[in-house]
Amino acid sequence: MPRSKSEIIWLDKEVIGPAIKAVLKASESENVEISRLRDVEEDWDLFLRVLADGSLLLSAVAVRIP
């Protein structure tokens, strides 16, 4: 079976950071999603993968600098 081509896009925190901050500020309760978003805001890189069928996959990768 041939592999489908997909594209991976790095999401710049300077661009999406204000949106993340707005969601965190507007959140009225702490839940798993908000907790995860706080983690992402601090030290994770986000990548969006666009698959051949048009679906999207969001991945967060922890950035650890020794």
C-alpha cells in the first residue's frame, strides 16, 4: 500500500500564544483540558499535521533543555 503524503506545520507560540492566554484567562474552572493547555503554554512545541484525507492531527512535544 503506498504511503499518503502529509504536511507538518510548526505552530509558532508568538502567533498562537495570545489565543492560548485568552482561553486560559476566560476559563472559569480547572479541568484536564485547561491543565494540559497550561502545560503547553509553558514549554511545549505544537505541530499540526494535515493528512491526505483532509483530517488534522495536533501534536505537542515537550521541550526540555538540560
